[in-house]
Amino acid sequence: MRFPLETSSVEALGFDAKPLSRLRELITAHIAEGRYPAGQIAIARHGKLGVLWTLGDARLDPQRVPARDDTLWLLYSNTKVITACAVWILVEHGALTFTDRVADHVPGFEAHGKGDISVIQLLTHQGGFPNAEVPKEAWEDHELLRRAVSSFTLEWTPGSRVHYHRGAAHWVAAVLIEALTKTDYRAFIREHVTEPLGLGGDLFVGLPDAAHDRAADTHEPAPDGTRHVRRRDETTAEARRAGTPGGGGYGTARAMAAFYQMLLQGGQLGGARVLSPRTIAYVTRNFTGDRVDGNMGMAMHRGIGPHLRGTTETIRGLGSLASPRTFGHGGVGSSYCWADPDSGVSFAYLTNSRVPDPWHSARLDRVSNLVHTAIV
């Protein structure tokens, strides 16, 4: 499968090479210092790929395996935007509207006071059940999954707060997709998002066993801080195959940069169109204003999937220097991907260790800001 972004150079795409050189030096230093085992960077602009760097080791145990350009990285919550994209497509197909109640399409979801939760509230982290969990048995038993999300109970009145839903909201989105399409949500994403865009070999929600050997192991710092240890629960074929819709996708940095190029180019990529410009303009609005996200401790300016920079003093991941319209999403302790409509630049930064704050957030601001300062 031919990759949908033509390769170009940073100079031809209008970047200042000096900040990008500093960016590579920064990431190289992180890896040399043992901050994380490996990282991959991709930067695209105007439908072309200008940067693809792969540094470090995809695996450490039982032996070191260098990361490659086709290595697949656990996207964590970057997956949320891919899952949300499937819902956007269903809106375009006329299957629902963003103001519909979830329970209108998922009978039983109205239990425990959830009957009035709208699709907008669900995907902007206002649903009211941020800590709800789905049992592992529901990864492949989707009737159990439907019953599990219907049994979620509220922690506060829907719409009254903004509070990041780590996994629960996007499990509901998966059930919503399946209720409307009678298709496994992973298959729908593959058939209507990744394959039409030419990303079928680089972006997965539900990693097939045949691609398992391409996947980087995910890690976390050991308690003594001297090394990184593999997160074994996230590196099994079962977990990778499950494709949890809020945090289980796998992809390359170039695939994520390409996906965000599609959003910048009005819903098309490599000659294929999956969305309209009007839909993209709608889902990248700020639906939560400057309300503080109770989990993040700052205003996140939530769109229906991604979040925006806005004009508040601080923001996670997108870079404090970003244009207010810049939008994207991150993955816990590891990664961030974003798009800047003002410049046409999309960016993906993926790593394979979950490192804690405050260092994690501080490094993301430095990393993204170096890209912003390179845009001329």
C-alpha cells in the first residue's frame, strides 16, 4: 500500500531547520539519559511529509531491538480521536446527529440517570462517569460490553462538569458505533477511516496478530529510577488485539501526522475523502470554553474528539506557543499529536515509556514549541 503523503524536505516545506535540529538533539538526549527507550517524530505540511525520525530501542527485554520507521507504537489516548472520527463519519452518513441522546440509539443506556446524555457531552468529557470501567471479558464479548456501559452509574450530573473520562466515554462510543452499524467498531474504523486514507498498514484500532512483531513494547520507569521495565499487561497479543477505543490503538508517527493532515485538508488525503470540511470545522470548535477540566486542572477547550490550544495561559501537550486554533490529543505519559490550521502543519511525537508528571508535561511543551518556532 502506497503511503498517502509524498516525501519532501524541511526547507521545501518552509521550516527553519535550526529549531528542528535542536528538537532532534533534545530527543536524542532524552534517550541517552534514559528518560525513555525510544521515540519517533513525524512532521507534515500541505500534504507532504518533511520529517520522520526514529530513535532508540523498541524493545529492551529479553534483548534490545532497535525501533524502525515502520514500528507501531501504543497510541494510548491518541486513539480517542480515531474513534471519534468514526462517529463523525456516521453523522455525515445521516445515522445520527451530535445533539442526539446516546440512549436514543443504545437501548438500556438510559439506566441510572444517563438518558439525557448527548453525543456532544459524551465526546467532550461531560458525561458524568469518568471512573467507570469495562471488564476485560467485554473486550471480545460485545453483548457484555453493551450491558457493561449501560450499567455505568453517574458521579455527577451530565453537563455540569468537564472531567476527563480515561476510558469509559469511548467504550460508550464503541457501543454506539456498533448499535448503528451492526459491525464491530474496530472493523468499522478500519473500513471507513484507516483503509480509505491509505493508512491500513500504519494505523490500527485492534492490532492483528500478524502485525504483533512490529509493535514496540511499552514501559515505565522502575521504582528505583535506574531503568525502564515493560508493562506486561499492555504488551500481550490479547491486549493489542482488543483495540480499546479510548487508548488501545497502534500506529506510526507518520500515520498520525497523515491523519491530522487529512483534518487540515478538509477531510481528504491522497485523493480520498472521508469527511467534509463543514464537519471538521464543527468538531474542532471549543465546546467547553475556558471551563477547567477537573482531572487536568486546567481549561482544555474540548472539541468533539480533540482539544484546542485556546488562549489560556497553560495547555497540555500542544505547546504554549501554538496558535489558538491548534488541536490534537495526547497519550498518557508518552505522546502527543496535533494539527495547526493556521500553518498547515501536523505533528506526531510517540515514545514507548509512560513517564510521570511534572517532567512529562514539561518536555511536551518544549518538544511542541520547538516545532512551532520552526514554522516560517
